[in-house]
Amino acid sequence: MRLTRPMLAVTGVAAVLALAGCGSGGDDAKAVPATATGSLESLAAEVKCKPNIQTDADELRQAICKNSDGRFILATFATDRGQREWINDAKDYGGFYLVGRKWVAVGDDGVVKALRGTLGGDVEIGTNHAAHSGHSG
């Protein structure tokens, strides 16, 4: 009996993990394409926008874009670290971020979801400070 209980526990954990992996998330994974890579211009071309370049530096290129999904910011980075630092600072202002390898698109929820259908990537959500705006002095 002592051998059976540990075996049952391991089997139970394996079953729970297997069932958790078979949830509704499977369909979402199929709908998202592989994460795009490339220059700011090539990413913009994939989502059918003409980028209005705002920053053109070695470490960061940033543009305002508009397509049929709406307006958004598209930025590319020279390094992964530079990208992560930029995102961490920007997320303090709220918003929705579509993050790929050395690029990010920032816009409202609907725009980011639409862009994800073309560019792939991961969605990150900024901090919502709306609850703090009702303070009175």
C-alpha cells in the first residue's frame, strides 16, 4: 500500500497537468503566427502601415503608424536589454504592448490584438492608474 499512494499521487499530478494543458488556450496558440522579425520598415510593411519615424537612433527606432486596425507606436531596439528597459519604463503609463524579439507595438487593446494576428508576439499590459485618479485633497 505504501508504494501505491506515491504512485497515485504522481499519476494524479500528471493527470492534472495534462488536463490543464488541454484547456481552451490551445486554440489561441494556433491562431497566433510565429513572431515576426526584421527592421522597423519591414514590420510596418507586414501590418500595412507607412511608418512616421519619430526617433532614429542606433539603439532605438520609433515610429507612429496607422492602418485599418487603428493608430499605434512601433519601435525596434538594438538590444534585448534596451527593449526590456524601455517596456518596463513605458508600462508605468498603462496601455497594451505587443512584444516581439527586439520590437514592440503599443496601442489600445483592439489594435494590439489585431496586430498580434499578423506579427505574433506576446501581449503585456501596462499599469492601470485609474483607481488612483479619484483622490481628493
